[in-house]
Amino acid sequence: MMGVFHDVETYGHEQISFFHDKESGLKAIIGVHSTVLGPALGGCRMWKYTDEQAALRDVLRLSRGMTYKAAVAGLNLGGGKAVVMADARTEKTPEMLKAFGRAVEAMGGRYITAEDVGMSVSDIDTIRGCTKHAVGGSNEGGSGDPSVMTAFGVFQGMKAALKTSALGESLEGARVAIQGVGNVGYHLASYLSAAGAKLVVADIYPNQLEKVVQEFGAEVVAPDQIYSVDCDIFAPCALGAILNARTIPQLKCKIVAGSANNQLETEADGFDLFSRGIVYAPDYAINSGGLINVAAELEGYNYERVLAKVSKVYDTIESILERSKVENMPPHKAADAVAELRLAQAKKSMVEPAFAV
Ligand code: NAD
């Protein structure tokens, strides 16, 4: 493919591997951004991309994000991600999943897969039939759906953001606007409601909304109204790139803290939030609960240990926001600095590969 090395150089990847299986129709790309801290762990996304370039761009962007997420979470893991070019609703077959499992196995442990958009816990179980390098399944010590831990981490990060914004740590009476009440958004709504927060929600699926209205008494607004809700915290839990030149001027919140990956459309949007005095809890730092949850399988899953580790998202967000204040830099830059320092230190002390192949 033309231009692969140009893209790889731009993002700094170690390896991009293309896999094809004629019988099942599998077309997959596995991106290993970094193995400096350990084997590259990251989910597999199944998506009907418009073209190969779009799939490549996505795997490059997502795998690099995983390097930073693991580094900031203090995990001894690198960053990787896989994309399968197929429609998860109409084209996914057990044969395709098994072919993907064989592809992961062929990576020899440099890449460990998990679920992402278009993949389920039971798909991981199928994949695990063909590779030992898959986490997040339900069988053989699998940790299952990571979204509860992701939500718990976001909840902790919100409390830290409230504290550093001098609003007080308590969520009692705080008004939180949640964009997307799917897996993570629903569990987040549950934690917030139990803590006494008032919820305003938007989703494009009425079924999702009904549940949070009935269970937590949430107020519903139309999807395009969620940005302008007068609230303490705006929690993006649906799509990426939703903090941009069109949405930021609408925001009436004091804090942005949610689970969605890649929330900033561009770097400039992070600077814009900062100059407007809106505190942004960097996405990959606040949404690491799911990664911590699946990574725990590698050393034998223990719920209490995972809960304790995910609680530390509070400290991570607190220290990033403190640094942002002290050094007068936007929080997303402060988070990048934490990750890059850890990577640079690990690289310096590297005398041999961080894991045995
Ligand atoms: P999900 O698909 O279960 O939920 C997303 C919800 O957003 C759905 O209910 C969908 O209808 C809704 N939505 C889509 N477009 C919308 C729009 N324009 N306006 C309002 N709502 C909209 O996904 P999830 O697992 O809950 O993940 C949510 C986000 O968090 C994603 O960006 C994901 O990448 C990220 N994330 C998830 C995890 C995890 O553990 N699941 C971990 C880290 C990051």
C-alpha cells in the first residue's frame, strides 16, 4: 500500500501487519505502536471502513493511543490495536473470527487482542480457540465485559476533576450531562445516581434512554442539545472527535470527563478548552479502567485487585490536572508528558526486549 511508511513514521509505529484469509474473507490490520513497556495490548475493532486508507488510519491512531493509555495507567504493556474490515452485523462469521485468532497467534505474543467496537465477549471466546493471546472473554479466567470498570474509573476521575476545580469532591447535587448511555454510559449513570448527581442524557437509541429515565430519573435532551446543557460536568461516552470548533463554543460545563476515545478533534481543541477555563480530563487517562480490567487476566484475574487499581484513576487525573495548573499547560499535554517520560525512561533502561517472544 502506498504511503504506509510515511504514516508509520509520522506516528512512530514499530510494526504494521496485514492479514488475509481467502476462505473466511478476513481482511485485518494489526498495528503495534510500541512494545517498550511490554507486549502491545489493545482491542480489535470490526468496522465497514470506506477504504483501506481509512482502516489503516484508524489502526495507527488507535494503537498509538493504547501506548499512551497503558503508560499513564502504570501498566507494563505496550500499545497495539487491530481492525477487521467487515460489517459486524452482516459479515462476521465464526470462521472469520478464527482466522483473526490465527493472525493474532502468528504475532507470537507481541500483540494481545481484546474486544472493541463490533466485537463481543463471546467473539473473544471464539478467537481464544485459536490463540492464547486474547483477553476479555468469558471462559478460562476471562474478565468479561470491561465497561463496568471503565465507568468506575471515569467516576473516580470525575471526583478528582471536581476537587482540583475547587468545586468540592462530592457529586451530591452535581449536574452531569452524559452523551451516549450505552455500555459505559449506563454504568456511569448508575454510579453517579447513587452518588446523588442529577443526570441529563442523550442517545440516538430510545431503548437506552428509557432505561436510565426509569432507573435513575434522568432528564432527556435531543442528541444535538447535549453540548449546551447547563451543567457541572459534560461526559462524552459515545463518539470520538466531539470536542471541536463547532461544539466547544456551545459548552456550558465546567468540566469535560467521559469515556469516549479520542474526544479532541484536533490538538487546537484542547488548547481552546484550556483558554476557556473548561477543565478537560484527558480521555486516555480517565478511561483506562477497561484496559486495567483486561490486563489483569495476564497475571490471574482478581476483582479486588482490579478495583483497587482502577480507583487510582483518581490519583492519575488529580496529578495531571495539578501539573496542568502548575505548568500552565492544557491537561491533554500534561498527560502526554507523563506518558512520554515513562516511555523515555523505559527505553533508556532497555538492555533487552521487555518480554520473551
Ligand atoms: P456503546 O456502543 O455501548 O455505547 C455508545 C452509545 O452512544 C450507544 O448507546 C449509542 O447509541 C450512543 N450514541 C452514538 N452516537 C451518538 C450520538 N451522536 N449522540 C448520542 N449518543 C450516541 O459503547 P461503549 O462501550 O459504552 O463505549 C462508549 C465510548 O467509550 C466509546 O467511545 C468507546 O470507544 C469508549 N471506551 C469504552 C470502553 C469500554 O470498556 N467499553 C473502554 C474505553 C473507552
